[in-house]
Amino acid sequence: MPFRIQIRFRDEASEVSTSSDIDRITRELQGRIADYQDHFSRVFAQYFEDLQRNFDGPAESRFTARSLELLGHLSLRGGKRQRVAFLYEAARLVTAEPVPGLDEAALSIELLQTHLLVHDDIIDDAPTRRGGPSTYYAYREEFPQHPQTALGLALLAGDLAAFLSLQVLLDSGLPVALRHALVDVQTRAAAATFVGQMFDLERDFPQIPSEELLNSVSDYKASRSSALAPIQLGLLVAGEDPVEHAETLRRYALMFGISGQMCDDYLSLFGDERVTGKPNTADVRDGRRTYAIRAVLATATETERVRIESILGRPDCTAADIDCLRDIAQHHRVDRELRSKMHRYAELACREAAGWRDCWHDDAVTFFERVPVWGVERTL
């Protein structure tokens, strides 16, 4: 039975979002996530070193070796590793003891993310990612006279990362039943994300999409692979069946995913591209009906809407056009509205996690309870 998106806001504020808690929460979460980042960075670097040394490819193929090199560059170049943190903390919901298989599951998560980033940058024609050239544009620079070859190589590199994400689980040495369950989670998450990417493109055709439609896009495109799957994988490796907690995990992931997507869309219009690593013109140039653009269109006057539509989808969109769009948005307080909604969805996720204390270890529950609002505060 499909999961129904039912969202109800409550008026009272979450305790974890009060200003007196923010500094303490930030220090605690940054410290824990930094530990996971440091550990996983070493695991990931070792993985690519071993992969390039042992990969079953033709020794004469320069293109094969280059694809592994570019995948390694993208994978190891930054990234918040939020999915990895969710995986390790999900295991800690069940046990504080080390359990085998977590690193392999983390590798699978991030290799799938690498695949998604490579293909996302092709779809968006994005030149940069994580402060460096996207894989697609790296190939375009190497093959300026052969654009179709550059496109093909980028597609194939992204596909390779997707299959490597499954291979690392199959090669993990874990019990067969567990390996099957982990692969099942990852393939379902990947399929949902592909559907979400298609829905994301479809979203741009209505004049002004409904917010409910955008929430559904976020569910498929972000929530399931960014939050739900990492939690499911961590629980499975730690010996817990996530099916028994399916509804609450889906609700948490959905609210977290919507909040996160709103943050991304907010930054795409109001953020500093030196921080985001992506040009502010990208979504506007492509005519994307993001949460931010939808809110501007919904509140603009008829004259302003005509001006906005004249900017959206223009390949030659300039910084001045973005400034104009930003001015209209800020005049109608769209930036404030988005910040408020981010917080409200994050607080719903916090409240959902707070109900896990009857089932799981308090310390790890606290992590999931605090991280949604912390993510919003960090973004802003």
C-alpha cells in the first residue's frame, strides 16, 4: 500500500529549536558528525585505492582508469556525509557495540550518492560540484571536439558507481540473508530516486506546482535515499528489522527530506555560491519550479510574474536577473516564509524521533531528534 503524505503542523515550538540550545546542540552534533566524517574519509580513500589497484578492467583501457579516477575525485571531494552519520547512528539505536558491515553499508550509500550526483549534473548541465568540476564537465573539457563521447563517458561512469554500490554489499562477507536485505534496501532507494528525478523534471511543466506536489517530489527524490535507506541499513546491520518500524521511519524521513530540500532550494536562490559550490543561476536558468521559485510565483503580482517568467528558463540568465528575482522574493517575504517552513518540517521530524525512546537507546534517539533543526540552523 502506498505511503500517504499527511502533514499537520502544530503551533507549539519544539524545545530543541530554542536559541539557548542551538550552540550546545551545534557543538555536540558537529563533533559526532566530524568523527564519522574522519572515519569514513579514511575508509572511502582506502576503497578507491584498492579499487584502482584491483579493478577487473582491460589494462589497455585509458578510459576505464580515468572513470575510476574521476569517481574517486568526486566521491572524496567534500560532502556532508549526512547519510553516513544516519547509518552509524541508526546502528547505535540498537547497540553501542561495534558491528561488522557498517563500513560496507556506508560505502554503498556514498557510492550510490556519487552515481546520483554524476547523473544529476548531466541532467542539470551543471559545471561544478562540491567545489570542483562535475564529472560531466571534466569529460567535456577533455573531449571538446567530441561532446557525445563526453556525455557517454559521464553516463557510464555514473552507472559504474551505481553497480559498485551493490557490489560492495555482495562482497561484504556478511550472512547471505543480511546481504540480500541490504541490497533490497539500496535498490528500492535507487529506484525511488530515479522516479523522483523524473518527477522533478515533470514538476517544471505546470505553471505553478502545488506545494503538495513538491512534497511528493522530495519524498521520492530525497527522503528515501538520503534519510530512510541509511536508517534502514544501519538497523539491519545491527540486527533490527526496520519493517517493524516502517511507518514512523517513513514519517521521520519525509519531514527531514522536505526540510532539507527546502534548504537546498532556499540556498539556490538566496545562498552564497562560494559556499554551496553551485552557481545561483542554475535553477533559474533551467526554469526549475523549486520550493523557492514556486513561492515567488505564488505571491508575485501579475506584472512581477511576467517578469519572473521572462527570466526563468533563459540559458543566458545573468547575476542581475537573479538579483531582480531575489528582490521580488524578498519584497514578498518569501525568504522568511521558506525559513519558517524549513523549521516547521524539521520540528515535525524532531517530534517523530522523540517517540522512539520506548524502542531504542536514548543517546542515539537524541541525535535523530536534534539533527533536523540543527541542519536548518547550519544552512542559514
